[in-house]
Amino acid sequence: MGKSALQKARAAYQPKLPVALQGAVKIKEGEPTRSVDNQEKIKKLFPNTYGMPLVEFVPGTEKNTTRMNVGVILSGGQAPGGHNVISGLFDGIKKLNPENKLYGFLMGPGGLVDHNYIEITADFLEDYRNTGGFDMIGSGRTKLEKEDQFEKGLEVIRQLDIKAIVIIGGDDSNTNACVLAEYYAAKQYGVQVIGCPKTIDGDLKNEQIETSFGFDTATKTYAELIGNIERDCNSARKYWHFIKLMGRSASHIALECALQTQPNICLISEEIEAKDQTLNDIVENIASVVAHRAEQGNNFGVVLIPEGLIEFIPAIGRLIQELNDLLAAHGNDYKDLDKDAQREYILNHLSAENKATFETLPEDVARQLSLDRDPHGNVQVSLIETEKLLSDMVASKLAQWKSEGKFNGAFAAQHHFFGYEGRCAAPSNFDADYCYALGTSAAQLIANGKTGYMAIVKNTTASTNEWKAGGVPITMMMNMERRNGEMKPVIRKALVELNGKPFKTFAACRDEWAKNTCYLYPGPIQYWGPSEVCDQTTRTLALEQE
Ligand code: FBP
């Protein structure tokens, strides 16, 4: 069996590039930059890569023919468009000089350390253009942070005569890209490191990065599914659907999907934290909406839940902080104990306040919070079944209200978790073009001798021709944060801003969406057709750039 007709047609799509990257490129440098916070500390930690200027590419006249081999790494969770970053990088370096070679390190940063790589050739690449997934070279979550890893990587870099490594990753991976860039610069190894902003979570954005790639396609995919569920729910009128959405800590995905589909309820973790709400407050709010709709005869609805919710309920957040420190400090004593002994161990070591919170949580949730962190020290929130936890608690609350004569409707719940369904979707036109432009910018940053930069593309709500490509020093986006019990320099994560237009737009409509049935059905991603159907970016980006 060959490819489907859609796959074939999509493979032939030629991503569009901004004018500045279409021909010869000139580099325009801005003023020196400073980190978003903790300037003195960050400057000290990154003496060779701190303070560098922002760069923008503009049309030039002289063709750069730099001879260079490049290595590329996909890091962390899949995001639609990763293959197009690699395509843009490949075409970009070959256009500079056909002798240039691109090597792909396999299964994430670990491939560099373990010397697992392939050469990416034109024939090999052909099958992956405009496709979703990271299967071209695989991805992984190995954290690049230790000198011996950097030195091990250098061996293969020398062997393949590689001038630069491009790390395609989220905030943690790009933080590590910067640490690696600084290390190679300090040692004067002459090896450059460039990052690319990837993550469906949408939390790698700031003044310089308008959006991370993959957010557009993933949210469109989830919104299609949510719309389908809303239509089902409005047809059968007998279920409340509790839908958990990926996004790790930040609620950008849930918020964007709410703007696209107008569900009855969408929880925003950042708001819950700001309002210091308890789990019980959240449950009462949901139960009140259920009861109100039941009075109108509507025993159905849709609730969106960001996967990071649990960490943002202040009491549980404090508990997680203490658990993080506890696991970082006592991990070895703890890890070989059996399940019950682990619970006992934790209860014996927690402060009184956090112990009380731990004891109120259902046992399986408490256990998830006490399991191993991912290599970056994050709780694996995707494993916590918040959608079930909440619907069980809502059911109990409604049963109580029923016994008190305050509720006489019906409540039956269905549960969903959308995350993996969208991470490898075929990239939308936006992500296909955006990623190709990011890869092309990365090639130009390397050719222009830059290191410790992330490739960026701005003005992305305008037509592709008018997009502005360039690079931002990674140190510019850093501040000091507590990780695994220690203060570390990291790229500041972008959470949902409660003063921002996307949240305010949602907040202005949500009461209406809760009471009435205002569902929108966005339908599947379209690749061909009228521009307003195929090239629309996310509501979040459109509102932020208004
Ligand atoms: P990145 O931050 O690496 O892009 O990953 C995003 C994500 O999809 C989160 O939304 C989710 O919490 C996590 O990855 C799931 O991790 P895993 O792929 O290891 O199950």
C-alpha cells in the first residue's frame, strides 16, 4: 500500500518563506540585550553568551556560500511541524553550499551523547516534508546538562566536522541548548548551538517569540474533536463530557480550544491560583452550572480541564513544591520502597500543612504526585486523571444536593483526555510555513556565526511574505527559578495572562456559554481552499497581536 491521496498532495506542498529569506540574506543587528530578570546572576553564569544583540534578516545582495555541516536534534514532546524545521534547515544549508551536510541525532539529545546519528539526505527527507510526527529521527527527553555529556558530544561533532547543533525543543531544552552553547564558547571549541521554539503547550513565548510551533495544529485538532463531542452531546442530551487537555502547567491549549468551541465550562489553572481556589470551590462551581442547566432541562454539557490544574490549586501546589524538594533530596532512600512504604515515608517527612493536604487527596492522585519526576523535574501531569477526579467529586456534590432537595436533574459523565491525538497531526499551513521559516532562519544564524540564539519568526499574523525572521539570544529570555530544590537559570515559562486579551475575551463570554448552549463546531484542518478557511492562525495569537 502506498500513500493516501492526501499524503501525496500534502508532500508536494511548498512551504512559503518570508521575503527576507527567499534570496540572499543580510543580517541586521540590534542593541545589546539583557535577561528578563536576575541580570547580574545570569550574566555571571553566561559570560560568553550574555548581552548579544537581537538579529533580523533582511534581503541582501551577496550570496553567502559558507561550507558547514550541521547536526539536528528533536527534543521532548512531539509537535506538528518538526519535520518542516528540518526541511527548512536542510534546504537552507544546501542552498548556501550543496556540499553542506545535515546529520540527525537519533531519539533526542541522547543521540548526541551516544553518537547515534544518520545523515539526512534529499531522498530520505522527501518522505517527511509537511508531515506530522518526529519519526524522521525520533525524539527523547534526555537532559543535556553535564560536562561529560558535552565532551562526549564533542567527539562525534569533531568526527563529522559539524559546525553547529540545532536543538528543536521547548523551554527546558532551549535552556539546555544555551548552557551547551556557553560551554562550547567558553572552551573555544568553535561549535555553535542554535535553538528552535517547539511545543504544543504554547508556553514558550514572549516579546520575541510570538508562538511556539505545533500549538496551531494541535489546538485545531483538539478543537475539531471537542466540536464533534459538543455536537454529539447536543444531539443525545444525556452526558456531561469532562475533557482534559494537554499543555503541562500552562492553560493556553484549554483557553484556545474554549475560544474555538465555546464549551459550557473551561477551567483556567492560572485563574484558579490567582483566586486562591480550593478543589472544593472548583467542584462547587461546576456542580452549580450542572444544576442550573438541569433546571432548563439540559442534563448535558462540556467541561474543559487543563492538565496542569492540580499543580495550580494553591494548597496542592505547595504540597508539590515540598514533594519535589523531598524527592530531589531523598530520592535514593525512597525509590526502592514498596507503594505503602513510600506513602508512609512521605507522610513522615512532610510538614504538617502539606501532610494534611496529602491525606485529603484520593490515593491514586496522591501517588501520582509522589512518583518520579521527568528528567526536567516536572510532575508528570499527563498521568493524573483530573477529569475523573473532578467528575466523581461533582457527582458526590450533586448527590448531596439531591438529598437536600437542591438538585433534581440527572448527571452522567464521560471522560476524555486529548493530548497524544494532536501532537503528531499533519501540520496546518501555518505550522508548515512557520516551521520551514524557522529552519531556514536557523541555517542563516549558523552561517552568520551565531551561537546561543534561538531562531525566531515574527509578524506571523500578516501574510507569510511579510513575516520577519531572525534570532534572539537565549539568555535574554532567562531568569532564575527553583528546580529540583535548587535555583537555576531557565527560560521564563509563559503562563496564561489574566490581563491578556485571550483570557479577557473568554471571561467576557463564559457566563453565557455556561447557561446556554453556544457550541461552535470548527471542523477539521483544511489545507486547500479560501484563505480564511486554510490560513487562519489561532484565536490566541490573533487576539495577542491585535
Ligand atoms: P514538551 O514540553 O516537551 O513540548 O511536551 C509537551 C507535552 O505534550 C505536554 O503537554 C505533556 O504534559 C507532556 O508533553 C507529556 O509527556 P510525554 O510525551 O513524555 O508523555
